[in-house]
Amino acid sequence: MPYYSEFEKKPVSQLPDGLGIFVTNLYGRDQQSLVQFLPTLRSDSLHHNIVRFKETKIDVKIPKLKKKVSLRIPASRWKKLVKDKTLSKQQTQKLKRLYKEYRNVGAAKRQCWSAPVESKKVSSFASPRTLPNGHSYFHTGVDLRARTGRPIYSPSDGEVIFAEELVVPGKTVVINHGSGILSRYLHLSEFRVAVGDKIQKSEIIGLAGATGRVEAAHLHWEVIWKSTKTNPFLFLKKWNAHCNQNLAYGL
Ligand SMILES: [Zn+2]
């Protein structure tokens, strides 16, 4: 279980003010655990700032694969996907290397996050899927209803580290938010940012669309922490419990 060993080695990310607060969930086959580290105490000593952490563990059951949803992908599009299988695999490997490269680049701001589009969730994180060839997998993000052309906003400040059209994900943007936190946006119809752009929260990164392996237009949104796909809304909820707060033990 690589996700668990990675967690053992790097349990928290530190925010710039030195008060380590980070929340992650571990994406496993049978269940995901959410481990939350909350500072509870800071000493008054000038020389020995001690932060103790309280750990909360929440197990979240992932639906069994028998409840899987079959994706209805148009035959012509599926044929093209099969043809581009090798290219698609290479692209997946390239992205994995990119995530690895950004496990520790920059420091996240203590800034509240918002959803990239205010819309109805049409498919949950970790829901099981089946492709026309019978292959099943777990959904690595959330799908939000968004017609083609609807603006998609950055949920937080960051830097664009990827903006390309790929076989399965379609037009894809990846943003580095620092402290190992990345966010990813799939199936866009248009890019509004380029690699290297420093962007602010609520800036438009692209327009929703139906590029790649999709049934219809929507936004697929992911939050990735140190190469691990996490539940975006769970992340948002936990992160926003601590953002922009003058905590009693703060500086
Ligand atoms: Zn999706």
C-alpha cells in the first residue's frame, strides 16, 4: 500500500507560519482514512515553541464495486480512445512524474478555498466506474455540473504547472498551491491560463467543456496532496476550518 507508507514518512505539511496544520485523506482500495493534525498547544517560551498535535481519524467507506456505474461513451469516441491507448499511458506517466516533482514546492497560504464552480455535484469522489471494455476503477475526483463555456475559477492562489490537451482527461489544467497541494481541472473547452502563470483565487483558469473521455460537458475537479488524490470537498471543508484564523496559539 504505497499511500500508507508515504503517509508514515510525511505525515504533515507545514504552513508558512510554522504551525503545522494539514489534513489529508488516504486513497485506498477498500476505504479511505482521513488524518487530521490540529495544533493544541504552544509554549510561552521564546526559545521552545512546542506545538502538540491532536489526531483525528475518520474512516470513510467507499461503495462496493457491484454498485458500479457504466460510462456511456459514444462508440466513435471510444474507438479513438482505444487507438490512442499508448499515448494515453505515456501522458498518465508524465503527470505522475509531475505530481512527484511538486510534492514539496512552495508553501501554501493560509487562505480559505472555494469551489471552482458553484454547481451541483453529479458524481462523487471514489465512486466506482466501469468502462465499455469492462475495466473498473474508482473516480479520482468530483464531477460538477457545468455546461460548455461556463467559467472555472481557481479555488486558491497558486501557479499553473500544466495546461495541455490529453487523450482521456481532455484539456487539463494543474495548479500548484504549495505545501504539496495541487488541484486539477479536466475536460475544459478552453484554457485561460498557461504554464508559469501565477494566479490568484477566483481568477478564471478556463471554460468548462466536454473534451476527453466524457459522456457530456462537466467539470472534473481533483485535489492532490503529495501524489495522493483526495476528496476535494472534504479537503475544502477541513482546510476552511483553519484558514485565515487568528488562532489563540498563533503568532
Ligand atoms: Zn470525473
